[in-house]
Amino acid sequence: MSRIDSKIRGYIRESAAEFLGTMILIIFGCGGNCQAVLSSNTAVSATPKGDYLSLSFGWAVGIALGALVCRESRGHINPAVTLALASLRDFEWGKVPYYILAQLLGALCGGGIVYANYYHAINAYEGGSNIRTITGTGDLFATYAADYMSSVSCFFSEFLASAMLIIPILAVTDKRIEPTPVWLVPATVFVALLGISLALGMDTGFAVNPARDLGPRILTAMVGYGKDVFTYRNQYWLWCPILGPILGMQVGGLAYELLAHTRSERINNKSRFTDASSDSTRTPSGSDAA
């Protein structure tokens, strides 16, 4: 019984860490979006307080701090990362539903905090508290594709960006190579997401994280943006920012394991990987990703 209680407490602690880390990601990311865009309107600010580069840094800071503060859970803060680590590494499949739920709730709460913080600025930008539009401020919270993008191109953009995120994550957390210093995982995901934003972010808004998109999207539906947040482009929310990152990280992770890893261990060799709950000698870095 004590072992069961300990396992349950471990699940709760790790899920709480994922909730907090994902919430931090959204606060900095969506917060950066709001500051950069809302301040461009003179009804909100006399001078702009940001641009695309500043909001890119907001997302990079968010993912780095989110990964750093939830080392208890190995810092996934992304359902696609959790699924990739379960299929390609040693992460327990039994924990996957708890992690994903915590990540989604953290993203929802993070979106709510940002919305509350910028509520009056959103009113000024939109033209009133009863006006809420996707093209006005809804896209500051969830991602929407550029008009020139085809459906196939939208999916490929998210697929590619997500693959580019999981590859450095797997590389920096690969304990078959060497232990990871505590600062290296946050630094790596900071650089990776900043690079993705600057190089691949224009087309679809670089969701690369199903929770990052779905949590704030649910929030916008709750506060008055309407059903269009889900009906946009034939349920875009499902096949692009959810399925795109999940499949992109699976393929990207497999590519890393097959092409970039130089040792002879096979994929999912559990003799060389130990879970955080059982590895008492693991270095304090702990984080597996973001």
C-alpha cells in the first residue's frame, strides 16, 4: 500500500510540475504576443512595445523557464514531447494521460491569466468589451495559418517545425552520451524555439505544441470569440497544431535515433535509460525537454 501511495504522490507532483511549467510557457509566450501586437494600436499605447523579434524571445524565454521550473517531471510541457519520449525513450506510457491533461490545463490557465492581464488593452484594440474577433486578438492566443497557405502546407509547416524541436531535445537529454548540466536543457530549448520562430514561424505561428494551442484556444471560446475558433478551416485546430506536432516529433525523433546517434544501442534500450522515479543517481538536470 505504501508503494502505491508513493506512486500516486509521484504522479501528482509530476503532473503539478507539468501544469506549472506549461502555464509559465503560455504566460510569457501569449503575453509577448499581446504586448507586441496590442501596443501597435495608438488607442493602447503611444508607441509600440514590441515586434516579431520580441514576441519570439517571449516564447523562447517561456519554454526555457517552463522546462527549468518543472525538473520534477523532466520538463516536457508539451504533449507531443511526452508522446515522443514514451515511444522513443523510457518514459512510462501510464503517465502519458496525466501529463497531457496537466499540460492542457496549465495552458488553459496561462491563457486565462494573460487574457485577464490584457483585458482592457484588448477592449481598446478591438473597439469594445463586446467585440472579439479572431483576426483582431484571437490569434494572439491560438495559432491560425496565413491566408496564402494550403492545408497541406499548413500541416507540413507544423510537422517540420516540431521535428526541428524534438531533435535537439533528444540530443541534449541523451544520457547514452553524457550527463546533462542543469542549465543546458533550458538553454537548448531556448535556442531551438527562437530559431524555429525566426526561420519557420511565419506560416502557421509555430504552435509545435498541442497544449500551447488548444489550451488558449479553449480559453478564447470561453470568453467570447465564438465557435469559429474551432470551425476555422475545417477544424484546423485538430489536424494542424495537434496532429502536426505529434507526428512531426515522432518522425523527427526517429530520425535522430537512426541517423544522428553514433552508438550501437537500439531504440528504447531501457538498460541504458532509467526513469526519473527510479534513477537515484540521475544528475540534477533532470529535464527531458520542453
